[in-house]
Amino acid sequence: MTQTRTFVRLRSLGTLLVVLLKALVPFAATPPGQRPNTGLQSRVAGGVSDPSVKASQFFDSESLSGKSPAATCFELGKQYFEQRQWERAAEYLEKSLRYQERNDQSHLLLGLVWRELGRPVQAESELLEAARENPTSCVNLYMAGYQLQSEGKYEQALAYHYRAIQLNPRFLRALEALGQLHVILGNDKLAEHYLRKAVEIVAGSSPLPAADADLAYSAYIDLAYVVMCSDQQTRVAEGLKYANRAAELDPTSADAHYLVGKGLFKLGNVPQAIQELGRAERLATDDPKIHLLLARAYDRAGRNREAQAERDTAERVRRRLAQSRFAGDKIAGLIPVK
């Protein structure tokens, strides 16, 4: 496969934070079945932002219900995490760890907080520690791999994602991550293997849990990309089917419309390819690869003036992106489409 391997991207945390919070078991120091103190929750949910409000103020009341200081700080940190008040979340999660160092949940959430605060070294340290302390947690293993993958440590990330699917062979996020990693590493057959597994699970789960709804789109779009890299007409047609499904799941996705247009173009259906690429272009005017493929489609249709206009636009976009610190992935899209 000679095309750019940057199309398949890491997904943003998005609904993953919701999944993560639901996956957390009750804090180890909390008696089974005990619910968090509702008074404490309401204080935090109401927007406790005064720095003078410390966890120690709640210790007496919490201890009456059996909560340890570590558990109290964890609950506070988790509440601030849910509100995306990252600095306050970090403050209480660190306190929880000072009271109880071996605490994989606090390490896990603190690692994600450091991600949000742009501190990847600390994020990696905390997420790896969470996986070390509880290697039977699919979430811990996946998040450790997720962090390593986002730092470009692909081989190390593979090991964590493999361990996650050993524990749960139907763990969609880890399957997709393995597919994406193997795309990046050039292991096309392995990438397709794991992405097909993800699509099979998605297709057989109707509907997916709400928290996993984003995975249906990403499973189809990633598999469409991998399969459509072939020049075999049957494979291109198969990839087009997946791309169309991705476009149905997210009609606002420029990537999905681009891949539909690409499939149509490779199958020789130039008029429809131009329509789909036009949709993609309207959704993502700053993506050079869309302009370049649209130029080729216009060439094929004998619309030379429009083709040149698209090439000129692609060059202007390329120059603008070259001045941006986020240029990498977009510029990589200038690699010609087969």
C-alpha cells in the first residue's frame, strides 16, 4: 500500500470519558454498595470553586459513613473530572494518591487529567501505573495504549491493546486501536483483520450502547480506507460499501464523502464521484487531498478549467497549512491517490 497512512487517526476522548466513568468500580476503600455522600456531590455539582474548600472539610462527615480520606478525595476528583475542571480534579486525585498510593482508579483519572492539561509525560506515567496496578482492567490497559499511541510509541502501544482484547475479545475500542496502529506501521493485513472484527461486532450489535455510538462510524470509515487502497475492483466496491455506511452514520463527515467519491472515481463513475467530492469539499475546504482528487475527476470528465482551479486551491491550502503547527496530517494528504 503506497498511499498516505495518516487517514486513520486517533479518536478524541469524546464519549470515552463517559465510558470510562461508567466502567469505574466503586472505590476500593469504600464498602460495597455504599453510595457517595449526596451532600458532597451536590456541593461539587453546584460548582465549588473556592480554593479554601478542601477535602479535609468533608472528612468528618464522610468518615461517619465509612469513607476513607483517599475515597473522599477520589470522589471529589471524579466530580471535578466530570465537570472538566481539570486543575481541581488533579488537586484531589493527587491527594487521594497521597493517602493511598496503590489506587489504580486515581492513577487512571489523573493520567487523563494530565492529558487534558497538555502534560504527556505525567499522563503516560499515571496511565501506565494504573495498568500495572490493575492489569485485569481492559480500560486501564486500553488507556495506557491510547496514551502511548498518541505519543507515537506504536510498538509499546500494541502490547497494551493486545492484552486488552485478550481479556475481552469484543472490546471495540481496543480492536479499532489495533487496526489503526497496524495501518500506521504498514501491516495492512493485520490492520484489516482487526478492523473487520470491529465491523462484525458493530454490524451484529443493533443498536450499540449509546456510549459506543461513535465507534460504528469509525469502524466503517477505517475499514473503508484500508480496503479501498487496493486496485482490485471487487475490493474497491467493498470499500465503497463501508464508506457509504460511514456517510449514512455521519452525513457531516468530509472523510466519509471523500472515500465515497474516491471509490466511485476508482470504479469509473466520474459524475457521481464529482458530486460526492463536492460534498466533501464543502464540509472541509482546507483539506488538500479532496481538492486534488476532485481535480483528477474533473480532468477525467474533460472539465480542464475546473480541474486547474482545484489544483490552484489545493496549492493555496497547502501553503496556508504549511504555516500552521497542525499542518502534518493535512499536508500528508497531498500524496496522490492511486
